Amino acid sequence: MDQNKLKQLVGREAVKYVEDGMTIGLGSGTTVKYMVDTLGEKNKKEHLNLMCVTTSKKTAKQATNLGLTVKELDQVDEINLTIDGADEVDHDFNGIKGGGAALLWEKIVAKNSNRNIWIVDENKMVNHLGKFPLPVEVIPFGSKHLFRELQKMSLNPRFRTNVASALVKTDSGNYIIDLNIGNITDPIKLAEDLKGLTGVVEHGLFIHIVDEVIVGTNDGVRIVNKK
Ligand SMILES: O=C(CO)[C@H](O)[C@H](O)COP(=O)(O)O
């Protein structure tokens, strides 16, 4: 099946988990875009009473345009369910996120959610994390020095740039450094090491955050629950 069809499939499946009256966290990325479209349709058709908190300005704009009610995180008491995409997910339900540079808001929203569901296609289910470059969000001030520190740690850093070769800025005005590490043998240790570096705001390792993964396959949707 074409990859966009798989994204649409998992997006539609995820929306089935949304119930009237819920506060929903909306992730970011191309898969989530399909999910938000479907949620917008469902909301219109069923006249739901939903509140949404978004993980990026882009998703906020899409949701608002579809007539969904978007609130700031600090305007809601709790988030019942967050639906987001991911770049890689391993067998321990750890993942890499941040391919769309939204990892900081995504992690804050996820950590404040009662339940987290990821929607991915089966190519993103991996034995070991790390084939996908690990994004790290860093404060611009002194970021070249931090970059050198990451080089010394043999983490093969690369500043993320856009098509115009300018440094990518996140919604919080920070830079992204992608780490081309290859197999990450100990994600928990790496997460701790990265958090210990001054100037690192957040990294894209999502450890023990997701509860359920909806995987799109050529045979349909597969639901994988945390053991
Ligand atoms: O973490 C993310 C953005 O920061 C996305 O959820 C992740 O990159 C997956 O995106 P896509 O659905 O476009 O493959």
C-alpha cells in the first residue's frame, strides 16, 4: 500500500479513540495531519464537545481551520489522550521523535497526557533505535560549542538546515542538532547523558511514554499495546 494511504489508515483508526467531552493532544507531522483532518470531519458531523492542545504552531493552524477548539496547554487541567506520530519505535516501546522539529512541545504534551497513542507505518517498528538520526533541541546561545562537545562524544552531530540552507528554528526559537549514531544500545543512558549537557533543551528519545501504537501494514491496522 502507498505510504500516504497507510498514514491515512492509522490516522482514521486513531480518531476512533476520541470520545465526546475529551481534551485531546494533537501531535505533529504528516501522519498526524491525516488524523487531524479526520478528527475535524468527525467533530463537524457529530457536534462533539472537544478541546485540543497542539504540539506545534502548524498543527494548531490546521486544527483551528477545521473548526476544532484549540487551547494552550496551561489553559486545560488535563489531557485525556494524545495522538502523535513517531520516527522509530522499538520493542520496549521507546521511540525517536522530532523528525518535524516539534519534539519539545510533543514531549511536554505527552508527559501531561493520561494516555498516549502513536500512529506509524510498519517500517518505523525497529529492533534498535538509531537508524533515524536522533534530534536534539538546543539553545542557540553557544550552540557551536555544544556541537563540538557532541562531536567529542562521537555522536556525529549535524545542525539541521532547511531547503534554503538556513538553520531550522523550532517553535520555541531553538536549533535542532541531529545525531547520526546508528544502533543505540542503551537509550536510557544516552537520554541521561544528553540531558546532562548544558544548552540541551530536550532530545527526541521518548522513553516509556507511549501506551499504544497503531501500526499501518499492507494487511490493515495492527494495534500494539505496552506489555
Ligand atoms: O516527531 C514528529 C515531529 O516532530 C513526528 O511525529 C514524526 O517526525 C513523524 O512524522 P511523520 O508522520 O511525518 O513521519
